[in-house]
Amino acid sequence: MSATTPDEESIVGDECHIIARKPDGPRGDPSIPETGVDTYPNLILLCKIHHKLVDDQPNTSTADVLRAQKRRHEHWVRETLHHAISNDERVDTAFRIATGKEALSIVLDADAFDFDYDEPENDEDLELISELLQSLHDWGDLGSVVGSGDRVKAGYELTRDIKRLEDLGFYLFGGSQNRKYQVSGQTMNFRVAVIRIVRQGSPGIIRSDVSKREGDSRNK
């Protein structure tokens, strides 16, 4: 809820578990590893009333029902932002990303995502591109709840995937852009994470000296 003159804003959404932390909790499942309970696929944002409702009635609000509701809402958000974007604000320029740490700095705490890729030519391309984009999307959705240790681990794993991507003949590019969206009749500013996976021979890649790191120019 919006801030008032004497008070700060009030967060009325709860971060809820689809599968409870404990096996005897709502929708508890002893087969779910403890490390997966607090990850994005098992989390859903609800108001306080519906948080209590779904936990009091787990046989009605089953895990499958909550996952379906989450998917529908995520789809609605993506479609709403996609159609609301002001094309005049778009500048399709991104810098080459060589490490997972760089990639995380772009997607973490982003309000929206603009991902695109060159068409994969085989199953290996398909698997790596889809997994990398999904990982970046998931980490971006987690945002500020990601701890420092998890960021280090995520960055290490993403760096490994980026190197594999380059071995397959692709480069990863990215950047952040501020864009204006019309949502429900209101103009809102969003920080958008732009990610592109491009074949290394693409004519859209240019060499630029605008940004340098340790004396080496980077692809743009």
C-alpha cells in the first residue's frame, strides 16, 4: 500500500510456500529436498487473507492448483507488459557479458525482462540456450531475496554456462534499460533487463572502444 505523509509504504503481500517447509505442513511432501523448498518454483506471492485461506484448506488449494494460478498470473504480467511497452523507448543495444556476475547484475531486481536469441540448430544448442535463459529469468524473479552466498554460487554456475555457450558459437549480450509502460491507464517506469544470445558471426555484433576493461575493448 502507498506511503502516507507520516508513514512509509506497507507491504501487504506474503511470500508463501506451495509445499510447506515441514512434511506435516500444508501440502507437505517428504520427497521434496530441503534445498528446494525456498527456491522460486516453490514460492508464490499472496495477500495475507489468501495466504491463510490456502493453508487452512490445503485439500482445495492443492500444490497443482497453486502452481497453475502462479503460471496464469505470470503469463498475464508478461503479456500486459509486452503489449504496454512504448516502442519509442526501446534501444536494442547491449554489451557482451563474459561472467555470471555481470549477468546477475543485470537481471537481479529488474522489473521486467526482454530476452531474445538466435535460433538453435541442434538439441545441444536448444538445451543450453533454454536453460541459461530460464536460469537468468528465475534469478531475476528472486531479486532482493537472494543472499550474498547464493549470488556467488549462482554467478559461478552462470559463468560456466556462458563459457559453454561460447564454445557452441554464441555470445551473451545484456544491459539494463529504463522503459515506460502504460498499465491500467497509468504511465509507469520500469527497469528492464535486456538479454540477447547471438551467434558469434552475426552482422549485428560490432567492435566498440566505448567501454573498456583492463585495456581490452569489448564486443557491443
